[in-house]
Amino acid sequence: MKLSSFINQQQADKRLAKKLRERFGNVVILILGNWMAGNVKCHEPIRDVGMRIMLVKGFQEYLLDESRTSSLCPSYQNSELETFKKVQDPRSYQRKKYPIVDDHGLLSAKTNNI
């Protein structure tokens, strides 16, 4: 079972490389994030390292450091981001205690008015 799954993963990676070459030509630069997650319950494992090793053989590849990318703003020279939208608490059992909470899906850059 393990040998067949290993062979299937390699074949899938080779098909991906072939499709990338067909679609974008031979001169391709790949920019991949270096986000690594362990085995998370109810989620499929990420085939990051094996795919990167296979893709580096035929393509030029850059790794993007993804640490804190969702909390820093590049256009404001590493200015931190903050939540700004207030919404009704989606957890019905907490609404009496906390009727309004921050929506962490929307962020804006902090402005320093000096």
C-alpha cells in the first residue's frame, strides 16, 4: 500500500510539472510559500516538501517566508495591521456576555498620527 501511494504521488507531481511546462513554457519561475502545517485533524496533509524537491529539478523556484504575512502590511513598511470591523457575536451562548466582537477577517493598517 505504501509503495503504490508513493508511486502515485510521484506520478501526480510529474503530471503537474508537465502541465506547467505546457501552459507556461520552459522558462517558469515558481514562488511558493514555506508554510508548514503538521497533521491537522480533519484536514488532508500538505505535500509541500516532496513536491518542492520534484519541482526544483526543472523550474526556478523561490520560497516566500510566510511568517506574519497576514499581520504586517508591506506598503506601510512593516506597519502592523489591526481589526476595525465590529460584528454581532456569532456564538449564541456568548452574546449576553460579549454582544459585539471584532471581525478578524478584515484588517487595516494602523496609522501613526504624530
